[in-house]
Amino acid sequence: CIPANQERFANGKLVTVQFHPSAQVVMTAGHDRSVSLFQVRNFSLNPKIQSIYLESFPIYKARFSVDGEQVIATGTHHSMFFVYDMMAGSIIPIPKVRGVEEKFLRNFELSPDGSFMLLIGTSGYLHLLSMKTKELISSMKVNGRCTASAFTPDSSKIYSYSKEGEVFIWDVRSRKCLHKFEDEGSLEGKCIAVSKNNQYVACGSSSGVVNLYTTDVCLKENRPKPVKAIMNLVTSATCVTFNPTTEILAVASRDTDEAVKLV
């Protein structure tokens, strides 16, 4: 296949590439302060639908909302974020979320049911926002510093991975910590994913090891044994993701070229 963004290559580093949840569209976003949408065709040219430019706002992360009607984008050095309403064609700045005292808002996750946005703050804080109003519902706190989080497929729980290698499991409704466990051999937590059928949890650490656990042991044991330790990466594991049928796990490191493994 030809490059997805053949019609408009980015001038800076790309940080996001994501397929639209329902349309044949792919989004790219990056440090050149732009979000671009392309129509995906099989082997012919992928025409550019549009690009939006966010002035003095290098993008850290961008995601389609679950209904596919919005794009949420956070910046590399900003406490605000942007919502692009694709139906109205308008860019809505969210300057300050009341109750969220963060210098930078970078990393976030959207719940699979489309109800929540989770902002991963500093000093271990996690801020749960309403996706509808973008207002704060509640804040939670892990011991140490939170580096990554993932919702379960039914959006009822959140797995939060700390820099110290601990995983905290939160109940979304009560915002209480249900359980926590230590990721075996983790020196520094980097990324986490829950499979779509809720059977597995994958934890990637700075050593490059990705531990695969079954969710039932994660909820019961304080030091669960991984069903498999994936040691194919030699640099820090910065991305783990399951395919929709939970048959393949992709593990990757951004620290070196071509460090992508499919397990």
C-alpha cells in the first residue's frame, strides 16, 4: 500500500496515526501543529479530506471520540486541549478544566463506551472527565507517578500503571481502588493494555520486557505470575496493543527504528 498520508506528509514528527471507528478514514497528527484526515482507498491515492492547524500547539496525542464525531488533541507543553467537532467543522479550545491543577495535560485515554475521558496528570493524579461536558467528575491518585492507564472493554474499571512498576485497578463508578499488584521484574512502568475480550492485561516496562497476565489473577493476587514474558524488545517498551479478536499482541519501542513485534 502507498503511504496513508501521501497527499500531505507532516513537516515534523508524527505522534498519532489512528483509523476512524466507522468510516474509511485515517487521521495523522504531530509536532507540526496539524491534524490531517485522509480517505483510505485500497491501492489508489488516499485523498486528503482536510487538515486543521492549531497555532503554537505541537500535538502530543490526538484521538477520535468513540462515536467518531470529535477529535481530542493535547499539546506537548500546554494545560489546555482542543476538541475538533467534525460535524460542525469547528475547533473548540478547552482552556482550563475546573478542579484540575496541572501545568501540562498530555496523556489521556477515552473510555470504550464513550462516557469518560481520563487525564493522566503528574504526581500520580488521574482526572476523570465527562466526555459530554469535558468537566471534572473526580480525581484519583496512585502511589508514585502514573505513566499509563487503560479502561476495561466494558468501561467499568481502569488499570493504572505507575513508574514504580505497580498496577492499580480502579472502579470507575465509585472511583475506589479495588486492588493493586506488582508487575513482575518491572523497573519502570511504561505502557499497559487490556484485551478487547477482557481476558488479558499486558504491561510493558523500560527494560523492554512485556508481561502478559490473565485478568482474573490481576484482580486477586498481589504478585501475579505472567502467563508469558515477551523479551523480544531490547529497548524500552513504549506501546502495547491487542488486535480486536485478542489473537495478536503488538509490542513496540519508539527508541529504535523498526522495533515492532507481533506476538
